[in-house]
Amino acid sequence: MAAARLRLIAAVAIMAAWEALAASGLLFRDVVPSLWYIAKALAITLADPAFYRNLGVTSGEFLMAVSVGGLAGASAGLALGANRFLAAAYERWVHYLAPVPKIIFFPALLLAFGAGPGSKIAMGAISCFFPVAISVASGVRAVRPVLLNVGHGFRATTWQMATKIYLPAVREPLLNGLRLGFGVAAIGILLAETKLSKAGIGFLVMDSYRRFDMPGMYALLILVVLLVAAVNAALTRLNRN
Amino acid sequence: MAVPTLTVEHVTKRFGTTEFGVTAVEDFTFDVAEGEFVSVIGPSGCGKSTLFHIIGGLTGDYQGRVTVGGETVNGPHPAIGMVFQEESTFPWRNVIDNVAFPLELRGVSRAERLERALHYVTMVGLRGFEQRYPAELSGGMRQRVSIARTLAAQPKILLMDEPFASLDEQTRLLLGAKVTQIQQRLRQTTLLITHSLTEAVQLSDRIVVMTFRPGRVRRIVEVRLPRPRGDDILTSPEFGRYVAELWVDLREEANRGLDAAEHLAT
């Protein structure tokens, strides 16, 4: 309770400082617009069907990206974790590629998938793939060998081993990997949309910037932060159950 | 005696290179007849678990031969059901789904496998705990789940590797009595790997005594105690005589094991 009050006081203090800075006239008026203007822009944005259309585009890209990237990452992680040969051949590369900022692949993805949603989905999927694959691979290695022996003893097929033993056994590392993956997929998609696109939230942000609509841009940023926080909270809850 | 249903013929298993290796099991030969309960007993570190994994088809690359019903074992054999020493229930499945696991692998319909699993859950005395998860059970109960799960597969031969090793003495005795009961009822051919003398004598028709490293057959003892064997058998003079007799063999081997350990320590 005390912590919640403290957080509220902190938020109010920051808003007051922002407002004071806006009123001081030290900066260009539009760089730090008054909260009043931002609130108005927020209302306008929320009433604008174009916002929802673009939100739909980004959400669709995001869902496709995490489905493709998550599935590919989980499969690759299972294979790398369970197969020593594959791990020896590929795992090092996965670890090398993982921290590379995926945005440098964007030009290549534009060539391959065009300026539409395809290249954004590919960006998100590639971003999502690595944390999921790495997390699942190490999770597979932590599965107790006796459980695998139980499966082999009952003559489980490779598919049954994967779906009935490995997958449930790595549920936690998989969910953790997916959480990281969702985050970097969102980053990848939004980043790609700000670079070259015709639709999406990232496009809207850049569009308001180009029109020098600072209140509108801040309104969009606030909405993105709220959305990401909501998705994260939902995932945390999913992880706990 | 009936024809042997399981035979182990001149099995030798080495680990490591020829220069720096350990012979875990050497020229090991014995058999188990249908409906018979045989124990392999030996001091810790004598290669019992290696033998278990070889018979279970989980360890390859050994010399000799293991056959089931005349058929050479090459990988896990459908006629053999294994119960492992370590905790081996699936923590993400409740009791009934753990027990139904082998049936699920075979594609038995959900209704039928639950019914059949319930039968074995009841047999090991866990009726009423079907919906519980392993984390909510005691170690002894979890081991009973593992035993029920293996029985649900209806193996011709039940192969157990010190299934009671991690349990306390009382639980072990109670579970031993339970296993005898089940074995009598199902006329289940069973091979038990153990280091416990009382367990071996209480449960077995024959006991194979193993030497310490390399593990060879030291002696095969026939236990001529009447069946069914209840708890009262534990206090009978015949029981004590068997235990004492076996202890003479086992003590020698266990001492060799201790010497080897001290030798390593110095």
C-alpha cells in the first residue's frame, strides 16, 4: 500500500516536472508539449479509426511473428537440446547470432518479403526465435535422465518423447523464452515499421513525427507502453498458473 | 521349473578404454523362469545398475546376450517393464495420468486407459489419490505410482532397480509386503536388483549374489520359504538363517568395496 502511494507520488512529481519544463519556455514549445495537449491528442487518437486499423496491422504482424518464431525456436531448441550432433554443429552459431541486432537484416528482409507486413513478420520471427531456442535447448538438457529412460523403457517414439516428455518438462524455460521472445519481436516489428512501412503503430509514430505532431506522437508512445505492459502482465499470470 | 523366460548369458560390460577402464559386469550368467521372483544382490558399486540397464535394453555395447522368450534383447523389449531406483514419476501428471502413461503411448482410448490405470492404482493402495500430483505425495507413494505405471503396461517381466532404496525402513517393509502380494496375485515374473538382504530373502524364489567389481555371479541361492509370505516371515528362524548365510557372502564383497574406496582415497 505504501509502495503504491510512493509510486503515485513519483508519477505526479514527474508530470509536474514535465509541465514545469513545458511552461518554462526553455525548449521549443512542441518538443515538450503541455500534458493538456498530450491528453487531448490521446483522446483524438483513441477516437480515430485509423489508430485501430494500424494497431490491427501491428498486432497481426506480432501474432504471426511470435507463432512462426516461437514454434521454430521451440522446435530448434528441442532438437539442439536432445541431439548432441546437432548441438555440436549449430549451437555455437545460435549463440553467436543471438545478440546481433536483428535490424541489420531488415534490408535483406525487405528484398525478400517486400515493404508490406511480410518483412515485419520476418523481423519479429527472427527476433523471437533466438531467446526461445536458447532457453528451450538448455531446458532440455536439464530434464532428469531417468524420465527419458522411463520413456525409452516404454518404447516411446521420437514424436512421443518430444510431445509427452520433453515439452512438458521444459514448460517453464519455454515460457520464459517466449516472454523474452515476445519482447524482442515487438521491438523488431516496431523498429522495422519506423524504418520503411505503410502501416502499423511504428508507421504512425514516424508519421506524427514527420508532421511535427508531438502531442500525437507522445500519445502513441504512451499507448504502446500501456499495451506492452498489459501483454507482459498477462504473460506473467500465464507463467504462474 | 518352467522354461526360462529371461536369460542373461555371459554378459560383460566395460566402461572406458582398455587401458583405463572398469569392468562393471563380467561373464554374468543366470536366468529367470516364468512366474519366478529372482533378486540380484550385491554391494553398492558392484555393477548392479549396469546390469539393470543392460537387461532393460537402455545400455548397449556389451558382450554376451540377453534373451526374452528366446528372443535376443536389442533395445527396450516390450515384454520387460522397468521400475527405476530414482524418483521417476512425471511431476506434470497426476497419479492416474502417470499410471496411464504407457497405455497412452499405445494409443489406448482415454476412457479405457483411465479404467485400466485405476485398477493398478487401487492395487498399489493409492485409491483416492488419483487426482493428486507427485509433489503432493510422499516418497513411498511416488514409488508406488512408478510401480503401478509399470504394471499398467502389463509386462511379462517386471524389472526393478532398488525401487525401495530411497525409502525409510518401515515404508520399505510395508512396500515389500505389498509387492509380494501383487506378485503372488499376478504371478508376475520379477527380477529385483537390490542391496538389501532382508528385501531379497523376503521377496525372492532365488537370489543371485554378485561379487564386487568386476560384478560376477558369486552364488545363486534358492530361498525355500513357504508362500504366501506375510510380515511374520521376517521373524521366523529360517528367514534369519538365510539372511545370515547371505551376509557371509555379501560381507566379503562389501569389504572389498570398502577397501577399494579407501585405496582410492589414499
